[in-house]
Amino acid sequence: MTESEQVSLASGGLEATVSVRGGAVLRCTWHGVPVLRGAPDGAAPGDTGCFPLVPFGNRVRGNVFRFAGRDYRLHPNTPGDPHYLHGEGWRSTWDLGPVTRSSVVLRHTHDGTAIPYVYAAEQRVSVAQDALSLTLGVANTGPRPMPFGIGLHPYFPLTPDLRLQTVAGRMRDEAPGWLPGPPVATPRDLDFRTAARFPDRWVNNGFEDWSGRARIVWPERDVALKIRADSVFATMQLYSPGRGGTEDHMALEPMSHLADAHNMADLGGLRVLAPGEGMSGTVRFALSRPGEGR
């Protein structure tokens, strides 16, 4: 198998292209309209429409954490970033499982060489009834319990009139090094309890107690998207470099845990999996016209 292997999925007006490189969704369109950031064939996972976060997401402060009396060290894996970022899934070539016209199963394993995690991950990507569904799971195949997490990193086109509606709890400030800071009051332009335009500025903040529901509307494209995430995805990360240049996108990342959760007393949503135990969850992205209320 090569990194260039791709699978095209289609159902009605929904089309998606999935790559074994990083287990990523390269692009997804609905009746020809991009609903994820589009990427060309062979694009690096970080430049795609969506990639998986496994066996955890985001960063660990100082690349060090202590768990069950052991110290663990990570190493930078992304140019220009001093921290290890987003796990091994997006950096690996996944194996193809069953493929149909509307679904594909991808599998990935890690033996503990790059990071101190030994695991098996599986992802199912499917399109049906105007919805893209992604199910991500991971099982601890190592010799000892470890704190695991999962997440998805979808990028959405950031048009001038994009509106977002979602409900979440406390927001984390951003500290130097793209790390999470302390809880702070949510600023007005990031309060999306009622639908509001996404701000045109740098955004990189985690939110606790996420409802698992969100709605994005592109009025100028006459497209609406509803996100429905399983309860395992209890936190949300919002990210955007702001509009301008070639990076007009924003990310709403369903995650099971907060950034730097490894260094929080309660593990910030990470789940301790004993050898042989696993966790999984599904996120569904449903498309409609703004006035249809699906």
C-alpha cells in the first residue's frame, strides 16, 4: 500500500475523498459546494479537510507527563512547533479495510516506538442521506494502563458570512506556545449560544462541557451543516488563523479531552484504558439548505 491510495465515496449529492495517508478526508462536497476545506490529491494530512486525533490530540506542556508513577517524554513532530502534536494517527499510513461505494474502514497500529503508546485504531468514514459520518476508535494493546483520548480535526471554509451556533462551558485562554491557559470568561465574539458570525482574527481556544451539537451556516452558499457528536466528545477546540491569504478556514474539533490534559489532576477527559480496553465515538455532519431545519 502506498501513501497515495485514495477512496472516493458518494451518496446522492454528497461526495468525499478519503486518503490512507493520515486516515484523512481530503475533501467533501455537497451538490458541488465544498463543506470541508478542500485539498488536492496527495496533500499532507495537516492540509486536508479532516484528520483523526489518536491516541490523543493537541499538545502536552513541555512534552512531558507523569502517569502511574512513571515519567513519559515526547518529542516534537511538526516543523516550527516545539511540541509533539496530535498523536500518531495523522502521521501514519492507514490500512484499508472493507470498502463500498459509500463507506470505507481504515486501520492503524502503533508499536510504542515514536511515543510510549501501543494501540490499535480504527476509523469508519461513510456518506448517506446527505450526511458524512466518522467513527473513530482506539484500543490499548500495550502492557500497562495508559490515558487515551480521541478527536477529529475538521476544517471548514471560512467565508465572510459564516455563522456558528453551539453551546459549551468554560473557555480556556491561550498561553504562549499554543498551549492552554487558565479558564477565562468567554469573549463576546466567541459566544455562539445564538448563531453569530465567526470573528476575523486568530482563535485557538478549548471549551469544556461541550454540548456535542453545532450548526454552521454559509448564507452566501445556501448551505447549512449540523454537527452531532457522541457524548465521548465532551470538549471542543476552536481554531482559525483568521481570514486572508490562502488560509480562509476555521476548525471546530470534537475532542474527548482538553489540550494538555495529561498534566491535569483529573486528566482533563482522557480515559485510562487497561490493556485490551477501548473507546470510540461517532461525529455526524448533516447537510441541508438553511431554511430546511434538518
